[in-house]
Amino acid sequence: MPKRHGFTFEHGELHDMAEQVLARARRAGASGAECEVSEGYGLTVTVRKGKPDTIEHNRDRSIGVTIYLGDRPKARRGHASTSDVSPAALEQTVDAALAIARHTAEDDCAGLPDPDLLAKGAKDLDLFHPWALDTEDAIALAKRCEDAAFATAPVIRNSEGATVSTQQSQFVLANSLDFRGGFPGSRHYLSCAVIAEEKGLMQRDDWYSASRVPKKIADPQVLGRYAAQRAASRLRARKIATCQAPVLFEAPLAIGLLGHFVSAVNGGNLYRKTSFLVDSLGSEVFSRNVQIDERPFERQGSASTPFDDEGVATHERTVIRDGVLQGYFLGSYSARKLGMKSTGNAGGHHNLVLKSNGPDFVGMLKKMGRGLLVTELLGQGINMVTGDYSRGAAGYWVDGGEIQFPVEEITIAGNLRDMFKSIVSVGSDVLTRSGRECGSILVDRMTIAGE
């Protein structure tokens, strides 16, 4: 890595800190130890109504230490962390983790990952693209975005602001099984949220663009105009009568549905029996036209990594094939609880891709014919134990395959198990957010509660 890039420490210095922690743990009698050393810096600027609203410079560092006393099935675990990287502070943090471990109950699933699952060798995924953006440049960029929103239509009367953020970080993960790994990364985004007003009635909407690479962030004026168009198009919204009809989830909300699936097959929820998909491995949980892949090695991917938060190697895999669940999302602890092996998902999933099998957005509207396009969801009415789903919503009523008018103050309800199996099509209007890639999703039928 070229020198510095604005970091306080060279990458090798982070390695040295990790080695000091592990050496101290060995001397103190730990049977196993893990250490993560990280630092980051960045700038976040928000402009509201043409003037800087917030300017935040951040520079953070952290060292987390996990100590194990005893071997499975009688291991005890302790964890401590600090932002002080002096040698004395590192030793005190190890001692604190040891003290916690001594007073913790034995856990037959606690311990470092299985050695044969640890990642070996380095893999460059091109994840570090720093953005040389000073405060004045960031303000100017955010202002262009918000100005474009206000210029889009006279009904855009107010703003929650346009925000620019650039973040750079690096880390080293090391454990007493001789795993050593780490790399720098970057994350940047631009967002805009505005309010449209007409005859005393107001509607709000927003949009954002995020990437590890500054050049891949959307043009600020294009983004601002799109956020304004979304807000303006929601004016004159109506209520509709209670009915059952097809529902088309716009791509950002479809990504949320994919997130509910991930939660349902997450190891923690599975071993605690707090998921409606317990014991579903090998079962058909989606309609047969659904395939979901995990791709941790996508270059510049927002969730790309050669290893998970424990150092376990990641692998490309198909999670859903023809609607059938092929694998869970497991870290070492949850895998042991379930009598299985880690899938390399300690800390989360890595670039999930719900494959498109349908037309573009306009084509998806035509495919639905008559029903509800949902563009906003409100509340948290999801029961992960039963799969029951009920949320406030807003969007547009569609008839004849075309948008007729905006809709508000409704509730959509169903059950996630039934919704997954009732997916008619996944659009080619693909969006990538939060490490998930997905187009709009058309669900055959849901209950829409209105007037």
C-alpha cells in the first residue's frame, strides 16, 4: 500500500500492535486469543437550503481483544476494547479481557474458529479508493445536489439537506492460530432529501448513491433532480379501499425483503429458534424462479472480503437454487450450536445477488397490470418467529400496467413465508445497497388495508 493515505499508522504498525496483544495473552496463560486493530478517518458535510448545516471530521481507532481460557467444551470467553494504542494500554486491555473470562461461565461452543477453515493467502479485491475531498469541495458538491433539487419544480419548498460523506479505514485481524489478515477500504456516499408542498400538503422523498469508488458516485445534479421528482410525484396522494392485489416492491424495498430472508436464516436466530425458517435447509422457501448467490470476491464490492470477522475463508456459493435453501449464514459459534460448520459469515453476508428473471421497471408495471407499487414502508411490523408481516406503506396505484395516482395511509400485510413463495418476477432494474443486489420484486397477492 502506498504510504499513509491519511492514516495515522502504517499497516505494519497495526500488525505490530496485534502481535503485542497476542504475546501478552500467551504469557498470561490464555488458551486462545484474537485481536482486531483498526483505524479510520473521514469527512461528512450536510448542506441545507444552500448553507452548510453540519461539518464533521472523524478520526477513530480501536483495538478489540478476545481471550479464551480452557479448550472446548469447557472454554470461557472474555472481551475488552480500547482506543488507546500505547503499549501499556494494550497490556491493560488484555488483562481486562482475561479478568472477564475468569468470571464467565463455561460455554461448550466458545472458542476460536476451526483451524482448517481459516483463510490462507492474500486476495486483493480493490477495495481502497480514497476521496481527496476537502471541506470546501464537499460543501460545493452537496450544494450542487440540493440546488438541482430545488430547481426541478416549484413545489419543492423545503429540504432536509444534501449530504456528502467520505470514509477511509484499515484493519488487521490476528489470532493465536497464526491467522493474520487485514486490508484498507473506503466507503463514500451522496444523499439528498427534499420536501414538496402544494396547498398546505407536504410529501418527502430522498435518494442516495454509495460506492467504494468516488467516480462511481452518481452525478450530484442528477441525484438531486431525481430526489425532487420522487417527492413531487407523491403530491395529491389518495387513500384506497381495502383489497387484495399484487404488490410490486420498488428495488430499494425489495433489498429490504432480501434482508428479512438473511435474518431468518442467520445462525443466531436459528439456534435460538426465533426464526420462521428454522430447520429449512433443503426446503423450498422461495418460488422456483428465485436464485440467490453470495459473491464475496466481487472487485470493489461493498461487502467483499476474503475472510469473515473471525478469519474464516469466504466462498462463492448459491444460497437459494430454484427456490430451495442451500445454506445458512453461520459464524463459528452459531455453527457449533447447530452442529454444523461455519459458512464464513461471522459479521454478516458478502454481496448477495438476487438474480433478475424479469423485465425492466416499466415492464414490471405492465407485468403486474393492476395493483400497488410500494415505494415507502413505515414501522417495524415483522414477527420473525412466525413470519407475519404488516407495515404502513405509501406508493402508487397501478392499472393497465401504468401508474395512475399516488397512494398513502395504507397498510400491506401477509406472511414472509407466503410472500417469498409468491414472487412472480424479479426485475432487471437492479440496485445495489447494503451489500445486496436486487431489482424490483413482484409478489402475486397481499392484503392492502385502506379505507
